[in-house]
Amino acid sequence: MQLIYWLLCAILIVGDQGLKFYVTNNIAPMSVHEFIPGILSITHITNTGAAWSMLEGKMMFFYLVTIIAVVVLVYLFIKAAKNEYMYRFALIFLLAGTIGNAIDRFSRHFVVDMFNLDFMNFPIFNLADTYITIGVILIIVSLFVQLAGEKNNK
């Protein structure tokens, strides 16, 4: 069962990097390609910061935070109870997203972003960012499930 988590992590990372490779090699920087009209377009940009370009250019900071995050996420995954499936999947999504963006930061010195929500003003993001969001949502849900279970056991 443990292998399934690591296999999922690898598949997610390959998906992220594959999409970034495609975008980098087939879509000119700053060009916009409509994907789902009025909802989602693909816009190839590079980002040396975090969301909303915060801390732009602070690469040493991002290298350090990334290394710490990977170590902490792997540690939490290893220490998690075997029956905490949602929590463990959450950690795998967080880890895959962190590693996906880390590969960009360490190899390119920027992150490739491409998803643009056309119906709202929101930063352009990538698949790794989506994995991180899914991981955070799963952690929140797993906490609620755990709290509900504890409440029912009283």
C-alpha cells in the first residue's frame, strides 16, 4: 500500500513537469491561448517569486524553504498512521507540488506558470500549485473527519 502513495507522487510530478515542458516548448511567453472560453486560458509566464509574485527574485530563500518543506512532508508522511488515508494522500499532493515547483526553481531559477482563470482576477498558476491546493483542502477535510470521529467517540 505504501508503494501506491509514492507511485502517485511520481505520476503527479511527471504530469506537472510534462505540462511545463509542453508549454515551454510550444507556447510563446506571454501569449494567451483560449482553452475553455470565458473560463480558462493557457498563458505561458515565468515566475521568480511565489503567488502574486511575492518575494520575487529571492531564490536562496525559496531553495531553503523548499528543502525544509520536502524534509518535513516526508517526515510527516512516514510518521502518519497507516489508516490515515486522506491525511497521507494530502501529504503526497503537497509533496508532489513542492517537488514540481522545486525542479523548476533549481533547474531554471524560475517557475513556469500557465493556467489563467479568465472569469476572475487571480494569479496565473501551474499544475504543482493545484496539487498544493488539493493537499491543503485534503488536510482540512481530514482534520474535520478526525474531529468528528473524536466527538462521536465521547
